[in-house]
Amino acid sequence: MASDVTALTQPESVIAEAHELKRALGPVNLILIGIGSIIGAGIFVIAGTAAAEHAGPAVLVSFLIAGLGCLFAGLCYAEFASMIPESGSSYTYAYATMGRFMAWFIGWNMVLEYLVSASTVAVGWSGYFISLLRNLGMNFPGAFANAPLAGPGFAELHLTGALVNLPAVALIAGLTVFLVIGVRESALFNNIMVAIKIGVVILVILFGLPYVSRANMTPFLPPNSGEWGHFGYSGIIAASGLIFFAYIGFESVSVAATEARDPRRDIPIGILGSLFICTAFYILIAFVLVGITDWRTLNVPNPVSFAVGKIPALRWLVIPVDIGALAGLATVTFVSLYGQSRVFYAMARDSFLPRLFAIVHPRFQTPHIGTIITGSAAALFAAIFPLDILADLVSIGTLLAFIVVCAGILILRLNAPNAQRIFRTPWVWFVAPAGILSCGLMMVSLSNATWIRLVLWTILGLAIYFAYGRRHAAPSKWKVQ
């Protein structure tokens, strides 16, 4: 593998000349991209379910454990980003360390992580949008607000009578337009949406803290029910596995490498900065949630607005919380679409995919064709599939990408010990294996149906790889030395 690629340490000027995307993002933009992708379903949906079904008030510990697991992977991502300032994220890192086949395998599974994730969150956004309209006294026809298909799995799919989830499609279409117009404009939109949702989260924390009751926090760790993962210490672990997916958006920062002004320095800042900020917000909002209401009641689609609505003095916050949730879920969808279009861009540059995915608009300097194709596919999924089926497809691809990145860092430490590393993962021989172990355990805990879908998805990907990618792919330009 080392013989067919160029140096990891090639000058920044060479990198800049090789690509046409505009370098317009600084460290603040990158941190906000990370926050935009991370803060969403974790705060507005998952925290309530984790508390009510698994950990009770001890969900605070679960957030710490999940944040630590993501920190292991995040430190490995940060080192890779400082060495290989390229879009493509774990796809590019796998190419540099494990060769063509693993690069394709990871890139193909990243479609589950980004494109399908965008569809999933857009469906969740649609639910909050309909709820907000209802709170404002307006009705939206159900036939145009729900998926025409439903069922616990593909085998049980059935027609619901609905026609299309129109709000979800409209959201993806609008965000795709922003992404085509330009990265600076897209970053501005993302910054505004992040400011709105962070503002709402801060309002809930500040106004909710005085109403936190010791009675709602007792017992802090409910006794185990006799079933693994249902409260007790195993409940904390189970909740951590659920909450883990609330953190995974930090990877989107590394996808922005070719549009960062100083990627070797700024990408690690963006990854670690967004992780630390979001962990603090998650713990504070979880403390308020389980402190102002009975945690047993929080297994609802909108736990934050539900909880504040239980306090008469805080009911004025319900509509702002719904608006914050809309902004939060919109930014997660936005960053997922952004990430997928840039992964396709990187794969097309390497000729794994047709070159049209790498065509850059002469005026907007964005991969507009790939962005439009990505948005169209995501809109189609969001239009016809329900949230639960889409969500099942996201998690396993993400965990697999994390494992590959953690393993890749160890490979580089052995094969390229003297390569330039502006950021070095501390205690790498502990951190990287800990990341592999934690992500691997969560993969093993996923359902058999999820593994079957991964196998089917992989078979489809292999067919494309051997029919097109293997014959056209160029050697990786990053040399492991």
C-alpha cells in the first residue's frame, strides 16, 4: 500500500491547489458545525427515553460514560484530521491505512451514517413541526404529514393510508438549496440555527434549575427490575449505549477539512471543542429534566417541552422549546446532508464513484450535483419510510466507522511513527483500544435485524465496488510512512 500513494506530510500549498472547494471555515465555524450536528435528538428526544426506560436520575452518569466513549474516538479523529486534512472523514483515513477495499467498505457504510441519518432526523423534525402547528391552533392534513409505509421491520411493512411526509421533504429540499449556494452561506445558516437551539437550551436550564426537586432525584439509582438494562448499574450502561448516538455528530467536523482555512490546527479544535461543550449542555439539561418532573413520565417524543409544561410557571417555554427543537433537528439534518455530499465528493475524486459527484460549481464552489443527488435520495427516504425503520439503519454504520478510525491510528503509529502530527492522541495505546472496545460492545448489542440489514447493504455495496469502483479507483495519495 505504501508504494502507490504520496506523502502524508505534503505541503499545504499542494493540498490547496489540488481541490476547488473554498476554504472559508475557521475554528468557531467548525465548533458550531459540530454542535449543530450533535445537539438535536440527544437533548430533545433520547434523554427522556434513557431516563424513563433505563437509568432514572442516574442518566446523568450515562451521559458522562457516553461522552467519554466518544472522547476516545474523537481524539483519534483529531489526530487523523491533523495529518490528513481532507474531506471524506473515516473513508479517507481508512484509505490511507487499510487500502482500497476497506476504504470502499467504510465509505459505503457512511451512507447509512449520513444520508439515512438526514432522513431519520427530518422525519423527527416533521413531528415537532406538526406539534408546533397544533399548539398554535393550526391543523396539518395527516395524509401529508406521515409516512405511507409503517411496520417494525422491512418484513412487516404495510400501507398506512398517508401519501407523503411533506414537511420532512420540504426541510431537506430547503437545506439542499443552502448547501448548493455555498459553504459560507451554509455555515451562516447553521450558525443561526445553532444559536437558536443553544439559546432555548440555556433558557430551559436557567429557568428550570430553581424548580429542581430533591424528591424527583430520589432514588438516584433505581433498583434493577430483574432484567438486564432495566435500571440498576446495567441500566446506566444500557442508557449509555442509547445516549452514545446523541454525540456522534462530531465526526462531521472532519468532513469539512477541505473547506477549513487551517485544517491541521482547526479540525482538532472543532472536534474536541464541540464534544466538550455538548457534554456540558447534555448533563445540565438532563439534570433539569429529571429534577423538575417524575422521570418515569419522560418516555415521550418531546420530553423537554413535556417536562417544562408540567410546571405552571414554565408553560410559556413550551412553544420556544418546540421552536428550539425544530432548529436543533434542522441543523442535524443539515450537517448530515453536508457530510454525505463531501464523502461522495472524496470518493468520486478517488474514482470509486462517477466523477459527476466531484464536479464543483464554477460560481458557488460547491459539489452541486452530488449535493442535489444526496438531497433527493434523503428526501425520498424521508417521504416514504417511518422514523423507526430509518433509525435502525444509522447506528451500526457509525459504530463501524469509529472502530476503523481507532484501529487506523494504531496502524499509523506503527507504520508511520515519524509522520508530522500537529495533534497527537494522548495515551494512544489506551485510548484507541478503549474506543474499539466500547464501540464493538455496542455493535454486538444491536439487534439481529440490524445485522441482517448491514449484511444486505454490504452485499449491494460489494456489487457496486466490483462492477465499478475496483476497476476505476485511483491509488490513495496519502502514504503511510
